[in-house]
Amino acid sequence: MAGLGRALGVAGLLGGAYLIRDCIYTVEGGHRSIIFSRLTGLQDKVYKEGLNFKVPWLHRPIIFDIRATPRRITSPTGSKDLQTVNISLRVLSRPDPNNLQTIYRKLSTDFNERVLPSIVNEVLKSVVAQFNASQLITQRQLVSNMVRDQLVERASDFHVILEDVAITDLSFSQQYTAAVESKQIAQQEAQRAAILVEKAVQERQQKIVQAEGETQAALLLGEAIDNNPGYLKLRRLTAARNIASTIARSQNKVYLDADTLFLNIRDTSKDADLLNDGSGGK
């Protein structure tokens, strides 16, 4: 009898330990739980983080992760000018903790898989169709804001909260990309041609101004000679100084007379040669 009582005591302890273990469950941080009762269905209470109690067999806890979950969705759509556009959207979503029972009844715990792809495709097609392909690039922030506002409104119908919506990638078809590149190359070539034309015009204008300057210099030189014959003697002195300076820097010894150095001021037979040399120097 003593052995039987001892066995019953051990069995009772084991049964009690199993019962206690089956009566409690833990809700991890960033999660919430609701209870499904086999008698009354889903209960209205939402259980927070920590240790919670349930009735074995009768109650079944359903755990929801209420932390924001990132998801990347790519959707091919068409622009206003009928160009194919591939847009990738990054969405941070989480369930509304106050409506977990409704979410479970309508969508179950995989609500993100059921809701986000459909509403993202719907909103992207609606928004992108309002813009041309070029406007999608130049007005990207406006497009992103419109997509976010409409997605937040649509997701609220399913009690899903969107923390952030952002366009991560925007690409076009290969044909459109090639056409844009060809247009840019043509514009660059046109700009290069315009620069070359402008450079040629400037060079032509420079030559005209230079020719006019040389003509004016020749006229002024003729007037100076006519008005003041001493101008030629001044030119001879300047030429003599330049010749002497050049010879002085030479390592060779050179002996020159006054005529060679243009120092014979009284001799005017070489004035014409000097004048021609001076004009050529100009």
C-alpha cells in the first residue's frame, strides 16, 4: 500500500507539473496574442508581452508580431505616354494591435502576403498612369508622396499600419533607355558643333581685327615719316641698340663699323631698308 501511495503521489506531481506547464505561455517582446476559445471563439482581450495563462485544450493562443516588417515589392506598370516602367517599392508594415481579432478573422496571421502585393500593384498602376516617363524621373518625390498617401489609406481598410513607403528602384524598358541615350548623344554632338562654330567665328573676327590693326599701323607709320623725318633716325638708333645687345651676348668677337650698326645717322641711303625691316617686324 505504501508503494502504491508513493506511486500515486509521483503521478500526481507529474500531472500537476504538466498541467501547470500547459496552462501558461509566453508572449515575446514586440508581439501580442489573442485567445481562441473552443466554446466562444475569439476573445476580445489582447494579451501583452510576458507570461500569460490559458485553459488547456479549451484555449489556443494566437501570436502576432506587431513590429514593423520590411517588404520589397516590384510591379511592372505603364506610364501616361505608354512606356513600360518597373518600380520597386520598400514597405514597412505592421498590424494594428487594437484590431488583431478582425485581422485574424479576415486575413489570418499572414495578412502581409494577402494584402500588400494587391494594394501595392493597384496604387502603383493608378499613380504612375498620371505621369509621363520623363516626369517619373524629374518628379520622383511627388510620385513617392502620392504612392505613400494612397497606400496608407488603402492599408487602413485592412487594419494594417504602414510606417514607411519608399521607391527604391525605377527603371524603363530597354527600347526606351536606348532612345534616351541616343537623344543625349545627339544633344551633346549638337552642343559640340555649336561650340566649334562659335570658335571659328571668333577666330575669323580676330583675324579681321588683326588685319585692320596692321593696316592702321602702316598708315600711321607713313604719316609719321611724312611729318617727321627724324623718326627714321630714331628707328636706326633702336636697331643699333638691338644689334649691339645681341652681339654682346655672343661669345665670338665681332668688329662692325658704324654703317653696319646703323650709327651713321647722316647716311640716309639705308633708311628705306630699315623702314621695310621695321614694317616686316610689325
